[in-house]
Amino acid sequence: MTRVLVTGATGYVGGRLAPRLVDEGFDVRCLVRTPGKLERAPWRDQVDVVRGSLEGPLEEAMSGVDVAVYLVHGIGAGPDWIRKERHDAERFRDAAVRAGVSRVVYLGGMGFDDSALSDHLRSRHDVGRVLADGPLNVIELRAAVIIGSGSASFEMLRYLVEVLPVMVTPKWVRTRSQPIAISDVLRYLVEAIRAPEEVAGVFDIGGPDVVSYADMMDLYADEAGLTRRRRLVVPVLTPTLSSLWVGLVTPVPSSLARPLVDSLVNEVVVGDTRASDTFGPPRTSLREAIRLALGRTHRGEIPTTFTDADLAPFRAYVTDPHWAGGTALLDLRRRTTTASPEAVFRALSALGGDTGWYAGDWLWRLRGLADQVVGGPGLRRGRRDPEEMVEGDFVDFWRVEALDPPRHLRLVAEMRLPGEAWLEWDVEPRGDGAAVTQRATFKPRGLVGRAYWYSIAPFHRFVFPGMLAGVLRDAETRYSASGRGTSASP
């Protein structure tokens, strides 16, 4: 049985490829930074999960592996993401060689290698060259726009068409591309893993239709039963302005929309028939791909989404000056309650989404809007489940970083910030009730980070106490069988 290592198994493509490989009879191992993200996956017990990342040791993940699938990218990982992408690829290649891996399959981005290629696509191509620079057999599949329920490209298309009956659009809406259904991407990946040992090199993969983005909008409107959208094409909307606009209108943050827009600015069309000749032609038309994605979206049957990936645009790097971090600014609150620890934790687990944050809702909405304006996720993501959390879940512009029911919950911020932020709660039994400690921690980057914290500190005086009070109120009424009153202390 062929053992396959899947990197990026908690991401959009990897989270669909892993169960597909299990069904195809492969022995699957997943390298993931946060194993808790896979707890809800129905296929979790059928794969071997190794905690780790490309920055850490790879010996355990690579041991006994026949084929390694590289689905990792560094977009949004900081100002030096291009260097990081190359460095990660070099470490992965060298570890695979040492472990005796016979093949690496890499999913990259399509585009012609010329001076007009975007930084995003140029880096994608560079990663492929790095992986192939050695004795490894490497198959690089280059895809354009991927259409599937929950994909960033599909969500961007869906919201633009549904929200805007009239659009001012940039000239790149007329650029040709060859979108491909996620089902065809998965099939090509499986066929690349199975391919004979003499097969190697770069293969452009695309669907059967060559269209413009305007054509995709018209197809979506038709499949969704909407009237044809009117467009006014203007030459002044740069990719940067376009991505900021996408960040405001759709759930795709502008930091992620920019590489998507870049791929639309460049013509991305399959240049030869090598992929079809080697692995077979694509099976799903663009219209069918949109119809399938719409159906799964409406039924809520979306196994993975682009929001499953971590967003860390302001992570600290080794190139930062010594004063970039180190200081942790803290807002600390403690209260006791007659509710049990289990009831408190259930109330904590319902935060965000439709429940909200109990105090200063207009401030949270304002902060979410400001986050969208600068390219963050804002409050649009909501929650995956209204009352349950697992490690790795998104909660508005937070993500569950640590979860130990009913004792501890920690959320890490994915909003745009000049630093790093966490919300966490510790719950301890206290007599017939519980003692709850709430911490809001901010690790600023430079003077801007400190100025940010102190500028919003006055609002903390009623936001954070009100949030904790709301949690305890729900714990004592909604989640406690007794419904007894509170016995709280500041």
C-alpha cells in the first residue's frame, strides 16, 4: 500500500484530498500544525496525524513515505512571505530526499513565465523549481481559478454577483482564464500520485472552458436565477484597489483577494495537452462546477472552506527589531458564579456569531468593518457551529487556539492588528459554582502597537466586564438546570 503524506490537510484542498486518498486505498499521513482542527473530520480515525510544520523537524512525518503532496503556501504570512515560501520548499525537499521519498506532487499556480507575472504566481513557480532542484521525482500541477463550494475564488464570485446588480469593474474582467472544478483538481492529484515513475515535470490543469471573469459572472447569475448583472468597465481600478473593494463586499479578506485578483490580471490558460494526455481530460464544465458548488452551499454541505486556513498577517519575524515585541499588555477580570464549570464553558463556547459578545455590540461591528476596510476577515465569517467549538474553529475574526473543556478556552485574533492578541478564560470549581478568570492579552509590535492598545483602552472598561457578565448570566440561566441567580465578585 502506497503511503502518502499530505501537507496542508486542514486547508481547502488538503481537507478534501485526504479522505479521497483514503477512499482510493492509500495509507494516508497528515502533517498539520493544529491536529485539533481535524477532530470533526469524519475521516480523522482513518489517517495518521503528525503534529508539526515546515519550519520544524520533518523526520517523523517523512518516515516511510512513498509520495509527499505539497499543498502549503505562504500568502499572508508576513512581509517576507516570498523568502519564506522558498525556504520552506528547500527544507521540505531536503527532508524528502533524506527520507527516501520517491515522489513529490505539488499544486501550484498557472501562468506564463514572463515579466508580467504577478509576485504570487512567480513565487508559486519558484517553489516548484526549488522542489525539482534535486534527485526527487516532482510532478507540478499548475491550476488557475478553482471553483468549488467554500473556495475563496467561488466565494468571491458568489458575493460579487449576488450583492452587486450593477458593478464598476476593472479591465481585468475581460482577461481570459481556464477555471477548474475542485473535483477535477482532486482527480488530477490522485492520478499524479499514481503515475508511473517516468512521469515528471510541469502540467497545466484547467477545465474545458476558456472564459473571462465577466463570463464567469454571467454564468453564476444564470445558475443562481439572478438577472444579468450590469458592468461598467473602467481602466483605473488597479489590482490593489480591486482587492480592497473585494475585501469590503465579499467574505474574502483583501490580503487573500490580492493574489486571486493577480491571477485574474494575468492570462491563465492551459498551454498544451500534456495533462490531458497523461492523466485524462477534465470532466466538469464551468457551468456544472458552479451548479454543484451552489447546491452544496445551499444545503450546507461544505466539507472545507478557505477560512479553514490560519490568517497571521502580523506575525513577528526574525528580521523585526528587538523592540518589536516582548511586552504583553493585559486586561484581567475575575468573577465567581453559582453556575457549574460545565455551564460556564457552554456559555463561553457560544460566543460570537449570532450570540455576539454581550457588551458594546456596535463597537464590535465597527471594529469588524474597520478590519474589512484594511483587508481582514471582519465579522463575516461567523461560526461553524452555534454552540460548539473545536480547536482550529473560526469565531468571527478570532480562531480557537486552545480548548480544554470545561477548564480553559483561548482565542487568537485573526483581525488586522499591529501586534498579536488573545482572549482566554480559565474556569475553576468553587464550592457549588465556579471561579472564572478572563484575560485579554495584546503583544504590540513597535510604537504603533502600543498606541493602538492605549487608544482603545477606554472602551475596554465596559466591553470586557460586560462580556464576562453576559457569559455568566447565560451560564446561570440558559445553561444551568437550576437557573439560580449570580453570586459575583469583581
